[in-house]
Amino acid sequence: MAESPASDPLDELDAQLSRLRSVADELRGSRGKPVLTGNQVELIEDGPTLLQTYEQLQKNAKREVRVLDRPPYATPPSTQQALELKRLSEGVGYRAIYGTEVFESEDIMGVLPELQSAGERSRVLAQVPMKMAVGDDDTALIGLTKRAPAESHLLIRSSGLLDGLIATFEMLWALAIPMPGLPFSGEFPALRSPDRDILLLLAGGATDDKISRHLRISPRTTQRRVRALMEALGAQTRFQAGVQAARRRWI
């Protein structure tokens, strides 16, 4: 009998997101009534409540905060910097996966170097499917749409849904690559090892234009170095070049 094909983890992720959207729709249709027993899921649809909930999740964490991050933002990321730095200094770990859209955000690029220096472990992924924060293994706050920063968030407490979200984060963490090192000032001069950072950005889905601007090298130089690196790695695609570089421990 033929073996069934292995399931695609991204298909599993799509199924998880579909389930979460169904939960949100149920909550909208029955305000005040829990979808799961014990009020394990709450619907949040206004900015002030969202920010208060996100801050409380970080304050309650005793071990680790895990974050999936991408624009848009309810408030500038710099407004959350002090709280994360405080929690890092108190021994709480932070792991964050950023979508490549953040390379266009001067605000978050300005705070990332200090957060990394303080201990945040940052990775980048070409497509981050949703915004999410998980406090320890107890609570998750997720956003279900891309239209507005404070629209359709769910606060999820201990449940099968939470377990699935944690597994989703760990799957994406394994797929993501380390965030390129950035100078503390938030400026983007050419880095000491430009080829390494070009490969990191390629694997994260950055275009030649993004690489040129953020490493402050000319588009022609970027294109030449990208072609040379892909040839050296025997890669057919830009993302494949990043993956091959990681496998060879070039990055």
C-alpha cells in the first residue's frame, strides 16, 4: 500500500488560523458567552484594551515571552521598549520572529539593536502569518487580520488552541533565520561582514533594494554580490541561497 504523503506544516498552520477565525466569529455572534469552558478565549477589539493586555502578558511572564511581529502597530514599537528591557533585566527571555516588513519601519529598526544587546533573540521570516505574543505557556494574544493593528485580537488561555499556537511558533522559529546584527544607533552603514548579512537578508526574503538601503551599498554592488553568492552556493533561488548558507554554517 502506498504511503500517504507527509503533511505540509504550512497547511497545518492555515488550518490553525482558520480555526481561530471561526472562534472569533463565534465570539462576535454571542457577546458575553464563552466559546470554550472557563472563559478560555476573549475577543479584544479596541486599542487601549489591546495594549493593556499585551503589557500585562509581559508582566505576568516568569520564564519567556515569544513574539511574532509585523506591521501595522497600534502604537510605535519604541513605546514598548522600556517594558521589554525591564523584563529582560529581570531574567525573562524574549524570542521574536519578525516579518521582513519590519525592515521598512525606522521605529522598530531603531529599537532592535538595544533589545538584541539586552538579550532578545531575534529571527526573521519572509512571511509571518499573524501577530502573536505568548507569555510562558499560559496565555497567547493574537491578531487575526492585517487591516488595522487593533482589530480582531484573541486572548487565549490554557487550552488546546494555546498548545497549537505554541507549536506553531516553534515551527516558525525553526524555519526563521537570525536577524542580521545592527548597530546600536539604528543607522545602516556597511557592516563588517556584508556578505554574511546579505545572505541573512536573502533568506529572510529581502529584495535587492532593501539590502542596498539597509546595508548602505549600491544596487549594482548588491546585485553583483547576490549573483556571486548564489553561484558559490549552487543555489537556484535567493531563499535557497540563504538556506544553503545556513546549512554550511556561513551564517
